[in-house]
Amino acid sequence: MRSFVYDHPAQRVIFGIGSIERLADEVGRLGARRVLIVTTPAERRFADDAARRLGPLAIDVFAEAAMHVPIETARAARRRAAELNVDCCVAIGGGSTIGLGKAIALESPLPIVAVPTTYAGSEMTPIYGLTEGGVKKTGRDRRVLPVTVLYDPALTLSLPPQISGPSGMNALAHCVEALYAEDANPLITLAATEGIRALARSLPVVVRQPDNLDARSDAQYGAWLAGMVLGAVGMAIHHKLCHTLGGSFNLPHAEVHTVILPHATAFNRDAAPDAMRLIADALGAPDAAQGLYDLAVRIGAPISLEEIGMPLDGLDRAATLATTNPYYNPRPIDFAGVRQLLEDAYQGTRPINPAKAGSHV
């Protein structure tokens, strides 16, 4: 047994169909009296429903959250919170919304109640990200960790297949990188492996049968596990690349994770054999990287950077940015290797396993 440290802050999680009905009670537990609800323009209906449930506690709705949390949007939300003298933030929506709630909490003592409507996992982490001048910077601060998370699978029913699939792959990426994290520990390894299993079995059903509430529940269960491991251990080259591509090229967050994940996994294949075995077993595939690629294909998700808007002439810049101040990674980070990873992702080619050349799943 390897030595490890497990340090995870306390957090209240309520999971189950209909748990949104407990929103007012959970806000009341915090003693809050003036609540700001944040969301995106597309998810305004969720915020309006939350405001109705909170009644006089809901002071305002800020429905301007945007992908990758632009610093201008964060500053506007912070000003609104200060002007209204709010004492709690309810963030209802996907990763962009919860990221905006974190941006507010980073500069104020507001507790966050998170109500995720996608499978991003941000709600379980002390990780925040802000984009300024075309560069996305991330950090960890326990002030931004939501104190309460309400998981209601019914809120994901309106998520269309083309969003559900990549959102779930985004969550799956957290589990994959947790398995070869520098600070991995036995509990997180168990959670990550179970998260991969839950997402791999549920996402194809969610995409084929969007109204299947059992599959939606299973996917959100996997997303919860993915968020938990993301908050507990460090990530590696996959997340570094996704932050780079999203912040510097404004590519869609979940789709970037979907495209990069098989290739980042192949990049680390030889350096993390135990993790690769666990990933492959959880996917029910002979090879981890190929299994992830095949899952993306099966759910109809994007498989190339080209199809999600990445310019070919940006690959060199992306490789340079990603290899500058890199995260820990089990395989040493080098420009040539990362550049090839990006080229493969741009083309959308199925990863090759040199040990099983010519094999197909």
C-alpha cells in the first residue's frame, strides 16, 4: 500500500429525484435572507423556478453567466452581489454558472448552494477558473467550494443528447486523470473507477432515450463521483490542454474534454499502466484510450478538434501554452509529444495501441 494523504472538506450533498423541492429549506439552514441566483441566459427558466421556490428570499437573478467565466462577467456579478448586499448565492445550471458563483465567492464570504443541471462536476470542487485577455487561469481556494449541492436528475431531462454526451465525457475525464494523479489515494481510486463505470453504462442510454430517468440518475451519480475526485486530487495534461484550448481559442468546454480525453489517455498509456488497466476494465474495453474514443463515437459526440472550431494554425501555440508551467503528469511533458497529441485530436483519429496494433473493439 502506497503512502497517501486524504484531505477533503465537508460538504452537504442531497441527491434524488425531486430534491429541488428542498432548495428553500437548504438555504434556510444557512440562515440566508438575501439570495442572488446566478445562471446563463439559456437556463433562465431554472433560475426563475428557483426564485419562485425561495419567495422573498430571492433578491435578484443574474442570468449572464458565460463559458469559461470571462473576467468582465465575474466583475459585473460581484458588483451586483455587493450592491444588493446578498448573503447567499444559488448557482443553478452547468459548469459556467457554477464557475460564476465561485468567482463571486472568491472575493466575498457568500456561501454557494449549487444546483447542477449538467454533468460538469464543478459543484464538488474548490477549483475556479477565470478568463482574461484570452488566457484561462485556474486555482484552488476552499472559499469557492459550494457548501450545499442539490442533485435532482429530473433537472437534466431537458438536456439534449448533443449536450448530455459531451457533458458526461467531461465528467469522465475527471475520473480518468484522478487514477494517475500525483496525490491519488485509495478512496479516490475507488470513486473514480465507479464513476467511469456509471458514466460508461448510462451515457449511451441517455443519448438514445433522453427521457429515461433511471439513466439520467445513473449519469448524475457518476458526475457526482467525478466532481468529488476532481476536488480531491490534482489533474494532469488532459485538463491543462482543455483549459488552454477553451480559454485561448474559446472552444466549447465539454466538447474539448470529449475530443482530447482519448488522446491524453494514450499519451500517458505507458507511464501509468495500473491506471490504464482500471480505466479499461471500468469501460469494458481492451484498451483505455480506444475505449474512451469508442464511447465518444457511440454517443455521437465530436471526435476532432477541427469539427468544434479549432484552427489548424493554432496547434503550435496551443502546444506552447500547454507546455509552459505544466501540471504534474505521469509522463514528462515535452513540446513534440503534446504537439502530436494535438495533431491526432485535430484529425480525430482513433488512438493506436502499439502493443495491440491492428486490434479493433
